[in-house]
Amino acid sequence: MNAQNRHIELPLPTNSEVEQLSTLIEQESLLCAVDSSLQQQAESLVDEIRTGYKPSMLEQFLKAYPLNTSEGLSLMTLAESFQRIPDAHTRNALILDKLTNRDWSAKSDSKTLLVSLASSGLKLGHAMLKPKLMRTAILSVMRLAIGMGMKAMGQAFVLGQNIESALKRARLLEKVGYSYSYDMLGEAAHTEHDADRYFNAYKNALLALVARSDSSDIAKNPGISVKLSALHPRYELLNEQAAINELTQKMLPLCLLAKEHNVGLNIDAEECARLEISLDIIHALIASPELSGWDGLGIVVQAYNRKSYAVIDQLYGWAKEYDRKIMIRLVKGAYWDTEIKLAQTQGLADFPVYTAKHHTDISYLACARKLIRYGERIYPQFATHNAQTAACVTAWAKEAGIEFELQRLHGMGEALHQQIMKANSTRCRIYAPVGTHKDLLAYLVRRLLENGANSSFVNLLADEKVPAHQVVENPLNKPKIANSIATGLEIFKPRINSSGFDLGERKVLKGLLKSRELFMTKIWGDSGDSQVVSPYSGELVGYYQTTAPNEIKEAITNAIDAQPSWQSATHRAEALRLIADLYERDTPEFLALLAREAGKTLLDAINEVREAVDFLRYYADQTDQLAAESQGRGVSVCISPWNFPLAIFTGQIAAACGAGNTVLAKPAEQTSLVAIKAINLWYEAGVPKNVVQLILGTGAVQGNALVSHPEIKSVIFTGSTATAQRINHALAENASPEALLVAETGGLNAMIADASSLPEQVVRDVVASAFQSAGQRCSALRMLYVQEELYPQVVEMLVGAMKLLKVGDPTLLNTDVGPVIDERAYASLNAYIAEQKERVIYQVNSQADGGYFVLPTLIEVNGIEDLDFERFGPILHIASYKAARLSKVIEQINDKGYGLTFAIHSRIQSQTQQVCEALHVGNCYINRNQIGAVVGSQPFGGEGLSGTGPKAGGPNYLQNMVAPIVTQSSWLPDQQNYLVDTQVENAWNTLIDRYSPSVVKQELDCPGVTGEKNSLQTMARGYWLVTGDQYSWEQAIASAKAGNPTLLITNASAPPNVDPQLPLIHLEGTLPAVTLQKLNAIAGVSVSASQEYQREIRKALANREGAIVPLLTDLGRSVRHIKEQHICEDTTASGGNAALLIG
């Protein structure tokens, strides 16, 4: 095969969804074609089917326990996960989680014997599981019963566990005229081993079909369906050339084998992002001289894809050009919920699919009429379970006199297609999945969702309360719906989401690369004492001039002078929104600069620009919500890191400026050019130059000069824990005592995968969490725990996935892992890997050279206790654990003192909830990766050694930058009345023994993409100490009301009516500041006293080891009285977006 094909570009239609439907209706004359006689035929089909209709076991269960109930979702999760769980302990836990605390009364009015028995059994099991005495024995019986039930359900949808058993079972219906297309079950390949296994499965299945392929008419012979994603683990547009070449080479021998034995081979349609690359492969096969004379090449077209109508034209054109006859299977589409979620996640202005079911039905009818017109070159295969659709296409095709067939899924649509075959003598082919119970799980859940959807024909057919005319309602008569689902730009309304790019669209990708290319040789800055070179190539990127010490003093003076007028400016929010628009305008330049200076891949760079834009718009909204009388704190220093040189840099400044502060921004010296570009856009937007000033240089010189200046009122810092401590010391020594420090630091971030998790999902999320951005994320995964029963499988799959990682030039589309930031990081990380060489399980091989490339490495350890501190690069540690020791694992994670991100993969909801509650982490992720927090949806920040809070991109962050109402006091302690250390320690220990911080949480649902649940929980921060004059009572009451057990040390008398229920202990006396260094578990301190005493307290707190402890001089409630935990759960992990599909 030597056809050299140009890449196919098939852009998304530019008109709206509703406009496109109107065009289809007009072009295919659908209003005339779908006449009343066809509707009557469809109604008759429903009436005939319902006569003596016996709903399947599955249909009965879905009626009794719909998927929009907790009981239905529990059964779906059992179906998805139970069979693949290897151990009894985890199966028991899953049963307890899904069957207890549910109402197993059947939800439907008509209760068949099967449903009545099942309902009774579930109620009995539920009751018997409550007492622990017989629980073990009951669980053993239930494991057997559930296993048998899941196998029975699997058999309803899967023809056989292997091709031989499937062929044997198929004989019964073949005798009455049905034919089959066999689908070897399995989702996308994740490793080369997976791809080889699937290839052999397809090849062996084809060989097994030889004996049954005895007709000269290929349409009468059995066929096979092939998923391209099963044959290549990197089947994606960003890896197009390798994927096209290798998949074409794999498909050709399969097609030749099918041709030799006169068997049809269908290439399944998959996600929309793979459409264009699949068309390249299909084009090569159609053009292949070796396949000339074979009429069995089949292509699946999904009617929900808005390109489907154009795809048919493309395929027909190739069939004419190369004198071929091809098969096209027209389906509605199988990944609708995934496409909706992805488009929202990417920030797209439109969807690649139709957003309402009846829109897809209209598209299907239009595509069907086109296929029928092209009948001389195309053999149409109409796959549908909808009586209205089936009646239309059957009548149209018979009238046209073309050869065609109808198709249905095994286990679905039997009665409908039996009626059509009987009345019209049509052909019907059954799409028959083949595979083990483990392989069928994802497929089974898709079928459950399809059957359970309220708008599903199967669902409506089974409900005899719905009249036949309504079951087969003409989709053309339904109103077309505009904006039925929020687009990627609308999910945070009224705030406009950042705009993204569909990297599965060639036209979009080419345009983006072309615009980026304009800046790929640019040199930023004409001169300066600092030269910037690329971390991957060493080429010159630009120059900048560091800020001299005398210039820093002048800048601070200018910032002080500018702050009052900026604080009173009413256009602060609008300025931030304008800057966001300018960022989006200059996205191509940012993409080039982020690649060349910071070593970012295209995807990482896009996400960074989007995050920066989101920060600007989110904090603009927060600025609008500030009270009219609120004031900024004064001059803020913003110190940002090199790993997110635009997003974090921008977010810090935007929040500080929005709150009315002026800013001195010091970016990391490694990425100063990004900062210069960004600040110039701030000035272009009209922000006065003295409001935001850029200070360039090192942390040791320029950074230290800034944080040591006495006029600095707040420091916002992202970086290492050690640097945050140094800044805290500098503020304590030099700044006013109430000076604010907001620090977001690193973490030893862990993930736990129990035996109920899906290994493919675990490995996918581990690779992203540990190795994306070369592991240079604060949120990156460092320590993976896998339950011992799953451990060998996960290690094998993880190594296989790592073998696919491409390390190298980040400007190349197929690069997964770019460079680390500089030579120091490169040397340190490689030295650590060398130290751990005896523990290394696998290290990626790479030909990349000339840059600071650290190869992704997997290291086996005993647990997180083996890790001394964070290694900021593509290094992942892994350990197994016993299920019974999960609590010990959690304890060991907490003992490290860090608390940034954590992820858990589990289908056991009660366990995920308990683990997230037990862990002291800021961001907890369930059944997804733990990177890429989205502004406003997943507020980000840690606790303990990982940060001070509040969370960036959350509702409390900007409010923290506003000047609080503070005490004005001249009170000084009388040193002769100081309490001795033991008195304070005893009172403090009594407080800890008597009270616990409040576990009552306030939960805020955060907006976000469909298929995710995001919630921000706020709770008491911990144990609090208050001291000072009479106003300290007010401070103590505020702290205690926030749920913090509070020790108040003061000689002042209590005000009247202090609530005796508050967690508050009063100790008379005066606190020596140095005593604070001896108390454990201090979450915060409030003081109402003179500046001199406050400074003593601040210094004492700064000298403590461990987490940074805030000092408050606020009179009332503060956002620093609380801590926050965000929980993000992928609610589609069990197989689909039930809320979207069923709703």
C-alpha cells in the first residue's frame, strides 16, 4: 500500500446547531419525506410489540430502580466493578457500601415476579447486614448471589466470552435469517502490550469466522468490528503521523484477511477528536490497490456528530474515486456524555455533537436519506432501536430499491426488529460483543445508561402508560432547542470562562501552530544584565535587566503614594477584565514564550494562559462584591514561581490589586520574560505603572529586600516551604506585626488506589498526575499506594504506559514530558535517582539530549515514610498496602505534615468520604487525577507545611487581602506578672483534652463541568490562643464561635453574657511571648496589645518549627479562623454521566 494521502480536514460547521438542523431538513426534504403514513407504521410497530411484550430482566430492574435514584446508581456501580474485584474483603466493602442505607422497595407500579423476588432479597439482605454478628456469613452468600446476577446480566448483552462460544450461541438466530457482526470487547489500548493483544484477538476472530463465511454475498456473511483505539495506545491527533502509519500497517493485514474470506470489517467510530485522523486511515485503506474488489470495508458514522452529514460525502467521494463499494453503519452515537464534558472542559464555544436527542434523530434521518441516494457505492447498515427511525429508513430504502440492512445490539431491540423482518423481509444484523466478564464492564454500563435514559425508545416502549404516538413522536415536530446545555464558555455564568482550543480539530490546531510560529524565533528584550536561554535547546530567548537595590526603595515609595488613589478607583474590576481580554488576544505569543522560556508543552501552555484569564475574571467578580467601605492593606509583595510563570503570577497580582492594594511583583528569575510580557498588558489596559511594578532578580537579593522592608503590608508567595519560613522570619523582624503572609508551598502528595478501582483509570490518572509538566507542579503526585491484590497489575500497566512517554522538545506535538527548569534542578533530580537506583522499577528510555531532560522514573518504596522531602520533577514512588492497614497509611501521610493534594480511586463511596475526612489536605480528588485545579470550580491551596490558606481561586482569597478592622491598643504586659511556662502549658493541654475543633462543615457547591461534583468545605482551623487587653475577649469569642477551641490569657474581666457553651478557657495572667514556642498544635494566635508586644508574639511564632502560624489583630471573625478543603469527584468514573443522560 503506497497511497500518499493529504491529511483530511473536516471543520465543524460554523452555523449554529439549530441552523444546521434547519439546513438538513431542507436539503433532505424531511418534512415531506416523514409523512403521516410512516408515523402510522411506526405506531403500529409499537402496538404490535406491546402485544404480549415481555420486558427483559434488565428492563424490569431499570423500572424498579431507575438510574436517577441512589438505588439504581448503586446497582450500576455494582455492575461496573463487582466482577473485577479480586478479593473478598473489598467485595464485602462494596456490597455494604451499595446495599445498606438504601430503600429497596421497587419504584415501579407493576412488579413482576422477578422484581418482587429481587426486591425482597435486597430488603432481606439489607436488614441482615445491619447486625455484625452474622455479617460475614451473609456477605459470603451475597457475594455468590451478586456474582451470579452480574454474570446473568452480562450474558444478556454479551454473546460469548470468546469467539468460539459466541459463534455457537449465534446459530439459533442465524437459522431464522439474522447475521452477526462480532465486536471483540475491550476499551482503548493503554500500552503496546494491550494493542498487540487486541490485534491478535481480532485476527483470531477473523480466522474463526472463515467456516461461517460461505456465501458469495458478503452481506450474508458474518462480520467483525474493529476499534482503532484498541490497536494503538497513542491514537490521537497530537501523535498523528505515527498513529496513522502504524494503524494503517496494522489494519491492512486484517482487511486482507477479511477480503480473502469475504468477510465484512467495520471500523468503529469513536470520539469526535479522532474523526479526522480515522478518516486518514480509512482513506488509505480505500485507496489501497491490495483491497481492490473487496466490498467489505465498513465505516461507522455517528449521527450525533455534527460532521456526520459531511463525512458521508467524503466517504462516497473516495468510493467513486477508487471505484469501490463500501459499507456504512449509521448509528446514533455512543460517547455523547463524554463529548459534552470534554467540550466544556476545553472551554469551547460550541459542541461537536448535537445537544438534544431529537436533534440527533433528525440528523440520523438526514444522513439515512443521503446514504440511500448513494446506494450504488454504499451499502447502508441502519443501526437503530427506535421504531420511528426504523420505519422511515426501511420505507425509504425499499422505495429506492437498494440493498441495505438493519442492525441491532445483542440483547436489545429484539421485538422491534422481529416485527420489521416479518413485515418487510429485510435483513437484520446483530452487533454482538464478545469478551470476558471483566472486558464487558464498560460496555455494560453504557447499555444500562442507554436503556435507563428517560427519553430512550426502549424505556418509553416498556412504559405502557405512554401512548404509542408519543413513543414514536416525529422528531421534526419537536421544537429545536438552542443552548440546551451550557457551553464551555458559559459554565460559570455570568462570568465568561476562558476560551480554549479543540486540539482534535486539524484546522484549529494548524491555525494555532501557525500563529505561535510567528514568535518562535523572536528575541524578547534588546539588552540587559541577564540572558535567558531555553531549558530544552540552550538557544537565546531574550534579555532582561535586574532591579537595583536603590530602585526597589523607590518602587516601594511610589507604591505607597499610589495606593490611596488606586484603593478608591471604581474601575478596578473592569481593568482586570480588560487585561483578561488582552491575555486571550496575545495567546499565541504567550504559547511561544511559555514553551521557549519555561519548557511548556502546547497543552500545558494553553491551560496556563486559560488559568491566568480565569483568575483575572474571577477576582474581577470578587472585586465587584467587596463592600463599598472596604480598603486595601497597603503595599503587597507578590513572589511567584517559575512552574506557573503566568497563571500564579497573574492570580497573585489580580487578587491584591482587586482588593485595593498596590503591588511589587517579583517573578522567578528563570521566567522573567513571561512576567515582562504580562505586565506590559496590564499597562496597556490602563493600570497605572506605580500600581503594579515589576521587580526582577533573585530571591536572595531582590526578594529578600522586598520582604524585609518595614512598609510592606502583605506578602503573597508561592514556592518552597523553606523559603516561606524565611519570608515569615523577615516579616516578623521588619514589618508591622499584622503584616499578612499568604503562602502556597509544596507537598508530598499521595494517591491511594484500592481493589475496587479500575486499573486503566488509575494508570491514566497516575501518568498525568506524576509526569505531566515534567512533574513540576505543586499538586503533582509523589507517592502512589496500591492495594496489594491490584499491585502487580497496576505496576505492569504503569510501566507499559511509561514506555509510551515521549521526552524531549516541548514544541513538538507528540512530546509528553519536556525539560525541567534549569541545570540545578536537573542535577539534583538525577542525583536522587542515582541514589535510589536499587529501588528503581522503571525509567523511561529517551533519545532526547541537549536539554535539561529528566527521565520519568518509578521507584518502589515501603511508603511515604521513606520520602524525606518533595522531589520536584518526574519521579514517582510506589508502594503496596494491605486493605486492613488503610488507616495506618492515612496516619503516615498525615504524619509528614504536608497537606496539599490527595487522590483516591475507589468505587466504595463511604470509604472515599472517610479517607478525605481523615486526611489533612487542602484538595481531595476522587476517581480522577489530582492536577489542574480550575479557578472558581476547584479553589486550590493546602494546609500544614503546604500553605497558610485561604485557597487561590476561591471565595475567601481576595477577601483576605482587604484590611481588617483591628484593635488599637497601647497595652503592654507587665513582665513581673508573666505566667510561668507550666501554667500556660497546663491550661493549653486542658483545652486540648476538653475540646476538639468543630467538625461541623459549611459546604459550598462550586460550579463546573458536567460529570464532576465540586464542593468547598470550610471548618474550624484548630486550637487558638488569644491574649492582650479587654478587646482580647472579643477576639476570643470570635475565634471560639468559628469552632476553634480557644485559650484566652488576659487579666481583663469577661464581658456580660458570654456563651458558656463556647469552647473557651480563660486563664488570668500575662503570656510571655516565648512560651508560644513550647505549645503544640497551635492553629492561630490573636492579640490585642501594643505593636511592641504584637511584634514579640510574631517573632515567637516565626521561631516555631512546622507550619506557619498566623497572628491576627482583627477584632472580629476572620477568614483565617477557618480552613478549607475542596473535594472534586469524577461522577462518571463508573462508566457514564448518569445525571446528564438520564435527566
